[in-house]
Amino acid sequence: MKKIFHSIYAVAFSLIVLAACDLTTRPTTSLDADSVFSTTEGGEKVLNGTWRYLLETWNSYANPGFGATLRANDAMGMDVAVNTNYGFRDHYAFTAIYGKGGTNSLSWTLAYSTINNVNGVIAYIDEAEGTEEDRRRIKAQAYGLRGFIYLHLASLYSFAIDKDPDAVCVPVYTEPSDASTEGKPASSVSEVYAQAIEDLEMALELIPQNYSRSSKHKIDEEVILGLLSRATLYARQWEKARTYSSQLLEKNNYLMSESEYRSGFNDISNAEWIWGHPQTAEQSNPSYQFHYLDTTTPDSYYYSFNADPYFRDLFDDEDYRKSMIYWAPNPAITPDPTSDTAVEIWMRYAKFKFRQGEGLLADIVLMRTSEIYLIHAEAKARLNDPDAINVLNQLKAARGAQTLSGLSGEALLEEIWIERRKELFGEGFSLVDIIRNQQTIVRNEYPSDEIDYIYR
């Protein structure tokens, strides 16, 4: 993997307070912390506003909030064939996420503004008026969100931890800061992962066992266990990754049906979704991502995230996901089958679709139980646990794919990584997996004489 360059700079932000209930919030100016955190209700508003800021703030149509970094992860991988006429062309050419401006600037701004806001929550919520249970929950959710952001930074902005545990990564801030705060130097990738895991384990300790969230965007015990499973896998702490993923699967092991899979990955009510960001007509900025992700319906506009033709070859014929990948022209046009005029076609993947009948809306998925199965399988494979292949086969069977037998070691790990590519396509894992597994990005030209397409 080529060396990654990025800017390291001091970050100090005023506390952003967004005051209203749940996600229907708007930013105000910075306020006095004693006033903001005088009650648990005030702390809750900071958390809700920070979440909306992270997911809803954008600096261009190509960068719809934090989801832009997820899209960049896949555009910079090898299974998405980006239509470079519309958005993400710089990502496909590897010039966007590690340079100044665009997605990278948004990524850093969102990350460190979020960190500073939750640092305020963590610092002041213990003194807030309210119930002890609410104080613990809010503090747990703040630690969980900070751990999530440091995991994002550790996994994207440095080498794999086992390649160079001392490699330069990003600065770590754990206390509220403002414009007068002295900037910190970058910590090592090991230190940033350690901070992420420490935060998430503190969140797990604090979150009340009886907490029942009102929306799947809120961090609860399942989300924390999922983030810990992800973080410890990336940090190569195999025992912890096996333990945390096992604990989560004991609570929720649901795998969606074929009809649910084909429905468009747009509905947070899907039982397999552990964590996501809901969209409404009044709050819909992140839905814009589906103009890139949705490549098969006329409601979409850019049709950017097409599948690499070689990606389809990874699927068994019996796997229903394969039937969702096919050659097709622009969905907004109707070619004349009697005409000899050439029509541009792409390998379309009908995984993501705008919700029908609701305008241009689609919820954003952030975590599913499928990922937890794959984490559990990989952690067990790393530990030479013979049950690893059984865990992988549970997911494959749910997708109609052929199950495996007789594999272990590197051969089994390779199959797990391929399954991650197939199952998590478009959900923001491609580049991170390539970095953490020290793989090489391969993009081969597809011979035009091998394209088998007939307009019907």
C-alpha cells in the first residue's frame, strides 16, 4: 500500500449546541457550559444536535454529511465502478480523501467538532440536574459517539496497526477545547485505536441495561457492542472481537429475508439494521447519497456507484444477490430495441433504491447484524476456532449462496474477506478493509466483447 499523506493540524472548536428535541434541531452560537449542562435535558440536546450535525452537514452535493466518507471508502476500493461524469471522480482517482478540501476537509471538521461537543457532555453531565440513570445513559452515548469517531479516524488515516503500530495518525482530544487551546500533535495509530476502544468500553460499562431507545440513530448497548466488535477486529484484538461479537449475536442474530434484501436498503425499520440514520421530508440531506447509490431507478439522478463487472463473478449462481447485478443502460431512458444506435450500459447493482412513494427519501444504514456475523467469523478464524466456518456459512445460507467446507487458516480468511466485499458493498467498508488487511487495490479493464447484454 502506498504511504498515506494527510494534514495534521490543531483543532479547537467552540461548543456547538443544537437545541430542540431528537433530530429536529438547528445550530445556535456557542453557549456557556454551565447553562447548557445545568440539566440532563440540556445534555441530551447537545447529543441530538451533535448527531444531526455529523450526519446532516455537508460542504457540496458530493459530500452529504458523514455519509460522504462512507461513500468515499467504497469509491476508493475495487468493487465500485464509478461513473466519473457525476461525483466521486476524485475519490475513484484517489485524490479526494487524503488531500485538502472536499471530502477530507469535511471529514476532519465533522470529526473534531463532534469530538469537542461530546467532550463537553462527558466533562459536565455528572453535575447536571436529572436522574442518575439519565446521566449515565447520556454519558455512555457521548463516550460511544467519541469512540466511533476515533475508530473512523484510526482506520482511515494511517497504516494498518500491525504494519506499523507507531505510525502517525491523528491528534487525540479528550477535554473540551476552544480557540485558545494549544493544538496537540498527532498520536500513533495504536494510541488512537486504544482511545476508541477505551471510550467504547466505558460506554458499555455506563449504558443502563434497561435503556430502550426511541430511534435507531440513538446509541444503545447493541450499537456499543457492534462498535467494540468492529474496533477490536481492526485493532487485531481477536479475543475481544470474538467476545463482543458473540455477546451481540446472542442479543440479535436476525438476518433479513430475500424480499427485505431486494427492497432497497432504505428503511431503518429493517430488523437487521442495528444502527442507522432516519430520513423525513423535513430532514433529508443525507438522502442525497442515494442519487449516487441508486443505479437502477428513474428517481435517481447520477447512477454513480455501479458494480465492477468482475465483482459479479464473486457470487455463486444460486446466490440471490447475483441476480441483482446486471448490465443496463441509464434507468431514466428507454432505448429503442429496433435501433442500431449504441447505448451506454453499466453493470448495475439494484441494492440501494429510494423509497417508493415518498419522494427522494432513504434512510442511511450504519451497522447490520451481517457485519457482526462476519466479524465473529473472522475473529474465530484468526484464533483457529473451528466454528468460524459455521458462522460464515450461516450468512451465506441466508443469501442463498453455496456453503463451504474443509477450509481453515488463510484460505478461510480469504473467503470471509470476499464475503465482506459481497455483503457490505456500498456501506462504507472497502478501503478500510484494504488498509487493515494490507491488500492491493486491483482494477482491471473489462473486455467489451465479453459484455452480454440484450435490451428487453
